[in-house]
Amino acid sequence: MSLHLKGAALLAMLLASPALADNQNAPLSARLDPVIDRAIADKRIVGTVILVARDGEVVYARAAGLADREAGRAMKQDDIFRFASVTKPFVTAAAMRLVEDGRITLDDPVSKWLPDFKPTFDGKPATILVRHLLNHTAGLEYGFFQPPGGAYAKAGISDGLDLTNITLDENLKRIAGVPLVSEPGKTFRYSLAIDVLGGVIEKATGKSLDRAVDELVISPLSLADAGFSTKPSDRLTAAYFDGSPEPKRMEKSVAVPIGEGELTFSPDRILDAKQFPSGGAGMAGTAKDVLTFLETIRKGGGPILSEETVKTMMQDQTGAEAQTQGPGWGFGYGWAVLVDPKAGATPQSQGTIQWGGAYGHIWFVDPAQKLTVVAMTNTTFEGMWGQFTRDVRDAVYGRH
């Protein structure tokens, strides 16, 4: 594609759907295509891959927009995205497989596996259990939730998205050295808990987290591109963040404002296999990899997990007052759980699970409707919580 193509001709090329599955659902396309086209035309996102499966059959598959705006490279369905927090369900599934196998238990103190991980709360020793890590009630935090110069920043703690020269063990040591923000087991607080869980997995398996997740989840599902690092290629999408009049490209490291804090992204982290494997944010892969994993969960977990384990993971563990995705949402193990669709003002069914990723992704599984939706973009934060996410959801359900 020429870098000099402009105007309507370029836009038409970008919005054209590639060859889709033979079973493409025409009414669904008529609802979803305009949502995607509008988001790209309005320059809210740069590019996207959206997959929709119903009852195990892919009924919608589309790549649109640009994988690399500056190179003029169109998005393709097999392009690779940095997962950010889409990583968490994969690592959670690995941990739950270890629970199934009796290698760890939900009530194990984290200190059983990480003897030096002994944080305090209110000046006293605090005991964090594995289950507290899984449902984010451990009393930990993310540095980006704190104002610049907060306790995590002062301790040099990595949120798992930046380039760093520290090891996972060193990051865990720094996390444990900062007092907890709440008593373990009492309050939902989205945090670095899954990074700590990654440390537990390493000690329980005697293997690095990336190898453990590969053996427990990725290889059994034959996920071709999912992993904690990838090699440079034209399939790796460029990364952008919200800006005016169009999203801005992430170059090297960039601190993007989020609430009172800022989140540091280093897109090249995924190309450096020496970076510590972040259980909360460190993976990359394709939309198909995510769909395959989520469909495995929806169908009951085989071959990686039992149906009983999946049921436990999909049960709300925190109560809707946690508002993990806004009103009406609680949290299970690995994802938010919809407790009250009316309070959530959503057409999704009770029991829907959902999460996203800061690089610009959202996914959900509606078991009652046998529906799985994966929307990967290369645009932070619009693709994770912007209007685009709600428009995609509503188009899938035919809600106007």
C-alpha cells in the first residue's frame, strides 16, 4: 500500500473486509461493520480484529484498519497483539490446573511458596492466600493507580508493561516491601496480584512462568502465537494511545495518563525474551488464540481444566459491590462476572465473564447465549473501555 494514498480511496481500502468465514452471519455483519467503520473513520482506533463465535461456530471474523499506520500496513486476522491484561486469564488457568493436580491449594499462604513475601497491613504482618491473588482481594495495588511518585514508584516496582532490568523475584521483593492498602480477603482492588501468582507458579512447578504456562495452557490448546515474547515481524501490530486529532504512536517508552496516575508502556518489551514474565500483562498472541482459549473455558475447560474448576472460576467471589467493570459486576478467578445485568445496563446475560487489556482489547463470554466475543485493537485506551467497546457489545446483541 502506498504511503501517499489519501482520502476516500485509502479509507475504502482500510474498511474493506477481507475474505471471511463462509458462515458469516449477514445480520450480524450489518450491525457490526458500521460500528467498526465509524470508529476507524472517526480516528478513535487505528485497527482491529473482531471475532464472534456462537455455539462453537465462528459467525463473524473481520480485520479492519491499520496494523501499522506509519507503514501503511493493513490489519490482518492473524496479526499479533500485545495482550496486557488479557494475559491474566491464561495465567489464572495455569494456576487452577495446579490446584486441580493438588500441587497448590487455594488456601495456601503465598509465603509457603515465596518465603520472603511477607507484606504488612496497618503495621502488622498480613497473610495473603492464593485465592486472594486470584480474585484481587490481596490488598495489593498497581503503581498506575497511585499519583506519580507514589509508594510503588518509589520502590521501583514494575507494572509489567515497561522495559526493566530487574527479575521477577526482585519485583516481588519490592512489592512485598510496600505496606498493603487493605486487609487481605476484605476488599477487591485490581492489582499486581497475578504477577505474584506467577511467582507462586514458578516455585510450585520449578519452571519459569513462561514455560509453565506453555506446558499447562498454550501447548495443550495448540495456540500457535501466544507467549511471553515474540520475534520482530510484520505480523506484530504497532501500538497507539488515545490522542487528538488521531491516536499517537507509542515510541520506546511512553507514560500514558490514567486517572490520577500514569501507565508506562514499552512496546518493545515483548521483543526481549530476557524481560521477566509478567503474569498480569506480559503475553502476546492473536485474536484467534484468545478465542480458542475462551471457547475452551465456555465449553467446560477440557483439555486444560475440569468442568468443576471452570464453574468455580466463573462464580462471583467478590459481590457486585466490587463494581469490577462498573455497577453489577463482581469478580471470579481470572475475570469479572456479571451479577446484575440491569444494574450494569448491559444486554449481556447474568453470568457473563469479561475482561480486557490496556493495549486496547476487550472480550466477553456469555454462557447463556453460548456466545464468545473477542475485540482486539492496537489503541490504548479506547479499545479497552471506550465507546467502541460498548458499540461492539450492543451491535452483537442487536441493541440500538
